[in-house]
Amino acid sequence: MSTRETSVAGQFYPSNPQEVKKVFDHYNQILEKHFSKDDPIWQLHPRAVIVPHAGYMYSGFTANIALKLLADQDIDRIVIIGPSHRVYFEGSSIADCDNYHTPLGDLPIDRKLACELKEEFGLQYYPDAHHEHSTEVQFPFIKAYKPDVTVEEIVYSDEKPERLAPIIKRLLQDPKTAIVISTDLSHYYNIQKANHLDSICLDAVKGLDRAKLHGGCEACGKIGVEAIMIVAEEIGLEPVLLDYRTSADASGDESQVVGYMSAAFVEKR
């Protein structure tokens, strides 16, 4: 059996399972202080979420809100889609392994799905592209919160949102499948500039405004974000912003920050 081994465990997040659990417990203690059990946020039923992918100390709390909310849904498959930071290639690559390793244990990869998507959409498998932190940092959350699901990982490089959107739409035809879109926002501006640029991204997502997304948003995963916006508009999903912050919230350094957001896409009522 082939396993997608971890590439950034011990760097972006702890490699020790007890340390991972301790981090998640810390996030959830903060959530309990800020949101009561009756808060409307816990009544959301997302089909897809947007999450950041920096080191846990910077963006883990923001990701945790979305992934914990997603785990409360009646789903049995999660597909994580993120940009390639290390390897350039044309199109999108789908993981074609048997398992995805995390410090908390392995998650089974849906190889049948991988074969179907390869055939339907011409996806390839570029192994080097899957040593990718934008997707990997999400899997310990999934193993902790939804340990019995199957997973799949799609990493894109030179891709167009219009080509990625039909894949997402096809996946969401199954009500037991959820999508995770991975992106950070602006990189290494001072806090004022970062807040301005990131507000463009936030407003664009909130309004499903693709034109605004191209009016200054510097999200590294903008392709994936635009793809889920296309699908949301087509199938009637409503975006709900969950959290926004920058690395300055953790480091205190406002001179060069990275922005992070999380959002949920829920069925309109």
C-alpha cells in the first residue's frame, strides 16, 4: 500500500500526536469562550469551506473554526484543494495513493474517486506536487474531528478557475462530500496595507464578486477561491465569513504580516 507521507510535520504543525491534540484543545477552549452552544455559527451546514494554511501558531485558530464546523456535518468524504508552492506544472494533480499519513493516524484516500476524476477531467498525478503544505496542514484537523471519512487531495499549479470549478461542482453533487479550499491572503505587507488588500478578498467572497476578487486580492490560492465562488453561484450556496486575522495577532510584528481568513459556503434557505 502507498502512503502520502507528511512533508511539513514538525515545521508547520507538531509531529507529536499529543501536541497536536493539545493545540486543538486550546483552540476549542477559546471558541467556547467566544461562542455559546446556541450561537448561530453552529447552526450553519457548510458544503465547502475556505481555510488558511500557514503554521498552526499563526493560522490554526482560523482554520479550526471552519474545519470543526465542517466535521459536524453528515459527510463521509472530504476533498482538499490547494495551490502548489514548490512545483510548477500545468493543470491540477490528484493524489493517487492509498493512505494519507498524519501524526494522529492514517486517513484512507478514495482511489476510486481519483480514477473517476482522472478519466472525466483529465487530471494527472504528479507525486512531487503532493509534498505540499497548503493541503497537508488540513489533514490532522480532519483526522481529529472526522476520523472515519475518506479523503482526496488536489493540488493545482498553472490552472484556471473555470477548469477547476466543474470538478468541484461534480464533487458536490454527492451530498456526503465536502470541499476544503486552502488559501492564505496577502503576504508581507505592513498591517494597514494587509488589512486593505485582505478586505478586498473578504468582500469579494462575501458578495461572490469575481470582478472584485481581481481588483487587488492577493490570495495565493485565489484560483481555488474563485472556483468555489463560481460553483456557489451556480448551485446556490451562500458564503458566510467565519474569521479573519493576520500573523501579527500571534507574533505582534505588524511590519510584515500574512493575512488569513476562513469562510463557509452553506445552502440557501
